[in-house]
Amino acid sequence: MVCESNNKSYLKSQHLKIIGQNTLRGKVKISGAKNSALVLLAASLLTEEKTILDNVPFLTDIDKMGNILKNLGVKLRSKDHQLIIDSKNISIQELPYELVNGLRASFFCIGALLTRFGEASIPLPGGCNIGERPINEHINGLRALGAEIIIDKDVVKAKLVKKSKLLGANIRLNCPSVGATETLIMAASLAEGRTVIENAAREPEIQDLCQMLNKMGAKIYDSGKEKIIIDGVQKLHGCTHKVIPDRIEAGTFLIAAAATSSSITVSPIIPNHLEAVLNKLEESGSKITIKGNSISIKGNEIKAVDIKTAPFPGFPTDLQAPFMALMTIAKGKSKITETIFEKRMNHVDLLNQMGSSITLKDNTAQINGVKKLKGMTLVGLDLRSSAALIIAALTTKNVSRIYGLEHLDRGYENFELKLSQLGTNVKRRTTKNICESNYKSSDINEEMKSAMKAA
Ligand code: UD1
């Protein structure tokens, strides 16, 4: 299995041209959360009635999930940021590999399909450029609920054999996987009897899922806690639900402001979703003010602070790369440890090419703060490392061209538009005939070379 990012679509012709030395000022409107919207789309498969989702972000990941639902026969209508989802006439069939490939969240449909139809077939989502990303917790949990599961030629085939419904069970996750918690909540919501999930993930997106399912008639208690209880119901009905704001998008803008000594306000946001990040931003010198559903930041001299990623409410792995970009120009030495994904340090070499001083051992980066970085032409290798490069580019005194927007567009809605509304000089440009000659040889690292060969 290969991720989309490893195949020919890896190098796209678009880049962001960033003229550095930008100070950000003003307000950013935060979009709906990608990770919530993706799972809420999967949850809409649980009912024959219409589900209306508001505040759905315009992102390529959401388009991909929409295509997966359409492939199952779901009728989708969209108007601005609203999606009307009609799952009445869906047919259960194996999802094509091309659709599932590149969108790991598509695997999360398995719980909903299995509990509604008694069977589901989904290709293995495979590893990715941030790590192996196994699915054993999803599979073990579904087996505990009574599903029979085989993996046949890289396709996960799940069905109910002895009973017509999944049966509630006590499940203890070995690690608090977000996706597995979501898969099992969806599966258990229509199972017979009570399911208890222990060591469940507590991310806000899971709470959003449970709130929507409860509106649909599910009986889920204690979402947001380590032990979630689900009493299965016969049927779920349609509902209207507004996706929560994207805490990772908001965190990225706040970190960009801290890196450029700027003052900005992000809203709407649920401030306690970002508590760990706000604490680290304050520790590193920024002044944070929270008012209702908005957070303002005033950047200051940047102090070095250590971070270690952890499941919610800890520091989110999705903001590790952006925070590292901030630490590269901090005063002093800092240490950043990634504990969730084993290969989520793609940005280290790239930041070092921009002049930072980072050494990496296992999953811990030791960062010696430097006075300044230099603008460069680089290719972001995954979603959040692309955001880190853009933040780094904003701090420099010269021009950068950041490629790899196929990653960025997965998770940031109108990133460059929002940045330019904050007064920065960031423009999307299209280059014809991307090839090695577009880059100075000093800009090209080994991964970029192999990507160019693949393209
Ligand atoms: C979700 C988010 C992603 C975020 C991550 C961690 C979505 C669409 N994506 O990904 O943005 O970075 O949570 O907050 O919501 N693991 C296993 N076995 C499993 C499942 C996971 O060992 O069956 C491991 C993974 O390899 C990883 C860790 O658990 O090391 C966390 O993964 P998980 O929480 O499942 O992440 P995702 O749900 O894929």
C-alpha cells in the first residue's frame, strides 16, 4: 500500500510564494474542524433519514470522503458550508482502493456500515508518511462486538455471522486511538445492549461525534472521559448539527503570530480545546487573552520551551511541526518529543535547510534557537509539516516558495487567503513543468529527489 503522497500526484504544480518579514494583524475566521467533519460524514451512514451538517470546511479530504459516500449511493447536496446527506438508498459494496487510498478516515466508515448492514468491506488504509498507522484496535474492538473479520488481499471484510446485530461488549483499548474510539462508538450505537469502551480517546472531535449521535437518538454517556458507555438503540434518525471549530487550524495561526511577533485574534474557537497549546505559547513569551469564543495573541520575544505530544488534553501531535517552526527562532535550547506517530519529523531536515539548528534522535528533536531563518524553495512532505514551512517562511527576510500544497489543502481552508487577510504577502502560484530544475540543487533533499523520480 502506498499513500497518495508517495505516488505521482505528489508533486503538483502549485506553490505558495511567500515574501517574508511579515507581521500579521487582524482577525482570522476559523473553519469547521476537518477531523470532526470527516467522522460526522461517516456517522451519517447510520440513519436512513437526512442529516444536515453545518460549518463543513472546504477541504480536499472532505471532498474525498464525500466521494466515498457517493460511491455507496449516498445523495449529497451542498450549499456554502452546509452539507445535506441522504443515506436512505445506500448499497453495501466494497469501496474501491483508489477512493480509500490517501484518506485514512475513510476506514472509519467500517463501524457504521457493519452495524447498519451486517457487513462491510474496506481496503486497508495502509501506512502513511507520518507512520505505520495500524488498525488493530478497530478490528479487535469490532470482533469483541461480535463481528467476524478477515483480511483478504489487503481488504478488510467484516460481517455478522451468528447474530443479526452486533452485541454490546466491554472493550479496553491498548492505546487511546481517536479513530478506533470513533469506529467503535458508531458500531455500538446500533448494537444490542451496553458497550463500555475503556481507555477511550478524549479528543474534542469524539465529543462532537457523540453529541451528534445523541441528537440522532443514540444513548452515549461520558464522551470526553476515558470510559465511554453506549446503550445500543434500534434506530437512529436524522438531525442538524454544526461542526465544532478547528482547534488545529486556530493553533496554527496562533503559532504563526507568535513566530512573527504579531497580534491577531482567532474565532470562533472553543478555548479549552487549545489549553495545552495556549499554556506553551504563554510559557514561550506570548500574551494570550481569551474572550468568549475568541483567543487573542500578542507575540513577544520567543523563549525556548520543551514540548511532548500526548493524547488530548495533552499537546496535540498535529501542532508539533508548527510549534517546532516557532522554536527554531526561540532564544535558547528546546526539546520536542513526538510520542504519537513514529515518523512525524518530516519537517526537521527542511527547517534545517532554512537555517535552523535541529538534531533528531529517535523521536526527540533538540533545537538550538537561531536568530533568523532564510527563505527557500521547499516541498512540504505532509499536511502539518507544510504548515510549519509556511510559518518558518513568514519569519524570514526573503522569498520562499513552498510546494506540496496537495498536503496543505487537505486540512487548511483558504490558508493563503486567510494569511493575506492578516496583511501578509502570500500568493498561490502555478509553475508549469515541475522538474528538478525548478529547485536549486542545495534545496533538494533525498526525499524530494525520490519524489521527483516517481513523478
Ligand atoms: C486522528 C486524526 C489525526 C491525529 C490523530 C492523533 C482524524 C481523521 N485524524 O488520526 O489528525 O493526528 O488522531 O490525534 O481524526 N494506533 C494503533 N492501532 C490502531 C489505531 C491507532 O496502534 O488500531 C496507534 C497509531 O499508530 C498512532 C496512535 O495509535 O501511533 C494514534 O493514532 P489514532 O489516534 O488512531 O490516530 P487517527 O485516528 O488515525
